[in-house]
Amino acid sequence: MRQDRTRTALVVLRWVLGLVLLEESARFAFSPGAARAFAETGMPNVVHLGLAWSEMVAAVIFLIPRATVIGGWLLLTVLGFAVVVHLLHGWFDTGVLLVYAAGTWAVMAGTEPAKNA
């Protein structure tokens, strides 16, 4: 019984986390305000769009049950890069990114390896 609840909780966490990350990265990619804020970093816009689009792709892959672990590794990579960018620019508000990473890791840890079909 407990294992069923844990599995259900991890599925819910995967979907909530994946959809929130997808929405946040889409907002980051398409919001004029986010583009202006990122332009103030002095980094090229290609970094902004690359970060946003790679996070969107990783979030979609993370939502696919057989690809959750691969999507999770991609998300951890993108989130790690985002944390580094924040810290290098003196933005120490990385708590949300770290919570996203911890949630991703928890889902990955509780995901059974995909069996060959």
C-alpha cells in the first residue's frame, strides 16, 4: 500500500514539476520583459533562447514516462547552468532553481529503469 502511494506521489510530482518548468521556461523564452532583463546581463540573446528552449525540451522529455531519467539529467544540467549564470551576475536568489533541481532528482531516484519493449 505504501509503495503505491509513493509511486503516485512521484508521478504527481513529475507532472507538476514538468508542467511548471515548461510554463516558466516558455515565459522566459517569449516574455519581452524577460528578454529585456536578460539583455542587461550583457550576454548574447542566443544564450537566453538556448537556455529557455533547452529547458522546455528537457521538461517535455521529463514528462514522458520512459524518458523521465534522461529528461531529468537534461533538466539538472540546464538548472545547474542557470544557477551558475545567476551567481556570476550576483543574483543570489537561486532557491527556486535549487528546489526544482531537488524535485527533479527525487523523481529520478524514485523512477524505475525503463524496461526494453
